[in-house]
Amino acid sequence: MNRKLTAVLLIVAAVLTNLAFTALGSVFNYPDILKEPTDVILTAFVANETKVVGWFVVLTLSAALFAPIAIGVGRLAAGRAMRLAVPVGIGAAVVQVVGLSRWFVLVPGYAADGDRDSFETAHHVLGTLIGETLGYALTAAWTLLVLAALGRRFVVPGPGRGLGGADRHRGGVAAGCAGGRLPQLHRVRAVERLAGRLRGAPGVDAQAGRGAGMSHVIFGTGAVGLATMEALRRRGEQVTMVNRSGAAPVPAGVKIVGGNAADQAFTARVARGAAVVHQTLNPPYDRWVQEFPALQAGVLAAAVANDARLVSMENVYMYGRANGLPLTEDRAYDAHTRKGRLRGEMSRALLAEMKYLFEEPFVVKSDKIHEKLGVRATPAEEALTATLAGHR
């Protein structure tokens, strides 16, 4: 089931539920009438039986739609919480259908015969115990599991604040929300914020253990990827490197995996269990336009699927010609080449996705590195000296 169909079913179910409740409240005083004596309930039912039965059929249909909705939502993320959420959601749909269907399967006969005892038994067992108590409990459990499964916190270091024109960052947080290039990863932001409150709950926090030898998956084994790997190893972190060939000059203890990072199923699988996913991929210079967007989407999908943080490498191509001026963090995107325009589009897309979806996305500015990450930035001269020394 694709995401569009899931969204349509969510809308249809909500509309049907509201219509049915409104109509039943009008013709049957539902649900308040359930507080009345049985004779009053049956009399009111008989007086408008056709309409009452019809609207209970609609209400039951809206409850039944919860099963395919649970399946569709289950494809928005991987992990134990979402795997549990799917059967729980289906169970919620089943028990609510069982409870509601009594109104058009059993109650018409009870009302015609004046069978008060059978009505009360059905109402207690199918209505109160199954439909309401169990149904609402399963629905609440499904909601909490989905919130837990969709919780995210992403970080994107970049070269500066400017995201071109009006799309600028304020205080290191992306403020622009221009159309993203990765619509398949959209979530409801309110759900994401609520999900953050569940962190620390047993069995739902994929981020547990951060800072204690946590697992990192680095996509890309170029200079940036290898330097990142070395820095993480010095901190005692667990590192897996991913590239196309599955071969790279990595030390013992670092796992290297080969595969296509544009394949989102592959990236989600290879990043399973990771606390942090790093995007340091850089395709051949003459293949940027053809390959870069899909690679970025693949790495972002890996982070989403595994409830991992995302660290993404950026560059300065999007700023265009320097024209004798320094490239500062407030400079607007003004690329004059296809590659530069592509990098600008990718940065806007990534930051727009994160601003829309996640709790605390930010671009690391030179004066914010210590505040956000707790480390000091290496001065440019020292970094260049060390880099050159390493290649001699």
C-alpha cells in the first residue's frame, strides 16, 4: 500500500466517523442514549431503525478502515515499535467492528422481540467490554507505538546559514520550508514532536546508549568519510563504512559493506541498529546531476527507517563565484553552474524536509560547533597543515 492511498484512507475514515457520529446524535441521541434504561434505548431504536442501522453501518465501515490504515502507516518506518504497531492496529479495527456490528446484526431482532436481557448482554459484552474497553485500549496502544516508531532527531552540519534568498537559517535552525525533493519521507510534524517525549521508554528508544560506544554507519569512503571514521574510532565508537565496491583502506575493527546507496531498501538494511547515519558520499564529478539526489535520498531513508540521527556533509558549490568576497555563512545561494545549482537544490530539499519533519534540525555554523556538538573546530590553517602532512 502506498502513502497516497494511506492518506486517502485516513481522510475517508475521519470523514465517515464524523458524519456517522453527527447523524446518530441527531436521529438516535447517540452515544448519550446509552445512559438511558434499556426500554428507552429500544424504543428510540425502533422509531428510527432504518436511519440508525444505516449510520451504524457507516460507523462500522470507518472502524474497518483502520486495518488497512495500520498496514499503510506501518510502512512509514522500520523497527520493533512499528512492527508491533501493525498487528495492534489491525486488532483495534477488528474488535471495534465486532462491537459496532451488533447494532445492525443483533439489535434489530432484540428490538422487534422486546428482548431486554439479550440486548443488555450484547451491549455489555460486545459494546462495553470488546468495542469500547478493548478497542480503545488497542487504539491507544497503536497510537503510542506509532509515535515511538516515528520519533526522530536529525543534525546536518553544513558550510553556512544561507539557503538562498528567503530560505535562511536563524540561530542555526533551518527556517526555510521550500518544497522538498523527498516527499516519500514526509511525516506529521506534530506526531514527531510528541514522539520525542517517549524517548527513554523501554523497547521504543532506538537512541539509547548514545555516547557509550554507539554505532555509526558512514556512507562514503572518501577523504571526509575516512576522516570521520578515524575521529569516531578515537572516541571508541563502533563504525561501519559503506561504499559501492565493499573495499576501502579501513583498519581492523571497522566493517566495510558494498552496495548501492541509491537503493533505499539496501541503505535501510545496512544501517539497521545504527544510532547515527553519516552522509559523506561524493559521486564522480561528471555524474553529480545524475546520481547525487538519489544518494542523498537513500541515506536519509536509512536514517528514517532506523530512527537514527543524520549527519550530512555539505560543500560551497551552491554559493557560486566568490567575486573577491569571502564565502560567509550569510551568503545567499547564487550558483552559476549545473553542479552548483544541484547542490543548492539538494541542500534546500534536505533542510526543508528536516524543518518540516523533525524536532531540532540545525546547520552547524563556525561559531556554533562547540555549543551544539561539544567540540572545538580545528582552525583552517592547522587542518590544512595536517591534511597535507598526511598526503606526503
